[in-house]
Amino acid sequence: GAGVSQSPRYKVAKRGQDVALRCDPISGHVSLFWYQQALGQGPEFLTYFQNEAQLDKSGLPSDRFFAERPEGSVSTLKIQRTQQEDSAVYLCASSPGLVDTQYFGPGTRLTVL
Amino acid sequence: AQSVTQPDIHITVSEGASLELRCNYSYGATPYLFWYVQSPGQGLQLLLKYFSGDTLVQGIKGFEAEFKRSQSSFNLRKPSVHWSDAAEYFCAVGGRMDSNYQLIWGAGTKLIIKP
């Protein structure tokens, strides 16, 4: 069956531009997670949704980062006024429930010049 | 503080040799433990997980891991590696903390296979 998909796969932005990253989770999965993975590091938690509710956004690094999942399915991670330190791979994962295996998308590699 | 340590940044193993990747964690509640593999340009794929029960868990691709509570470890093993196992391996721990749930990840171990 279809897995988690993310788009775009690669994004190059000039410093100061706004970007929007999309995640399509596995159909029917309740939970959706966003992670940031810097080069040579493990993923770091950004935020978590249960259906349309954003239950935890403690990992968002600044108020320039915003995520939404308005209908409890597709999610968008938006970064305003991008900075060079935002360059990373952004991973989306979904899972059937709260405490369950997370299935990952291929990620979006963001490069801020 | 919650943390996951993978002490080895790189490991080089000859094809056909056995493998053990180390993972130690610090977690304030009953941990759920995972090993994921990430190949270049690919997403993270679950190898195996431990939630409860038998502390020796079997995963895909011939991998296994053993949960040792007394040592706070969850080491990954494979008796004979194949060239296709070359990838980066991540250990992660999660659980119910303050009614939220998130995975804490190690920094990864890059596995290099010698022919």
C-alpha cells in the first residue's frame, strides 16, 4: 500500500523566503509527527498531531516554524523568513495510534542559501 | 534527562562477519525501543521494536536486538552481514511521558561493509 509521501523532495530557498513542506500520511493514521534531521545527526522532534489537534509543539525551534493538519490528514510545515540554520532534512512520520510504530516518509531536504 | 547514546559513529565490518551495534538510553519511564535503518536518499525503515515481553526481539533482514534493563541497553545484532546492509542505523526510545509521546533518537551509527 501507499506509504508516507512528502513534497517537495528537495527545496532550495534564499534566506528570508518562506517555505511550505507537505506531508501525506498513510490513510487512516491518527498520529503525525514532524522531525528535523541535521547532517550527520539523528532526527529531532518538532511537533505532533493527533488527528487535527496539535498536541505537542515543544520541538519547534522558533516562532518562524508553524505546522498544521486542518482536516486530520495532510499536514504542512511552514517556515517563515528562512535562515541558513534551517537547512536540514525534514521528516514526516505517521502512526496508527499514539504509542505505535512510526512510518517515515522520504523527507524534504531544505537548503537555505 | 532523556537521551539515547550510540557510542560508535562508524563501524566497518567484513561481509559475512557478525555485527553488533550498541545503544544505551536514559529514560524516566518504561521505554519502548526501536531500531531504524536509513539508506542514502531513503526514509527511515523500522528494523524492529520492543514494547514488552520477550527481551530478545527479531526483526526484518535477519536483525535481532536484546533489551537489557539492568544495563539500559538495546543492542542490535546480525550474525552475518551482507553488502546491502551498508547504511546508517538509528536507535530510538519512546514512551508515555507527561501524556505526550515522542521518540528520542541517537545520533546514528554508519555501517561500512568491506568486501
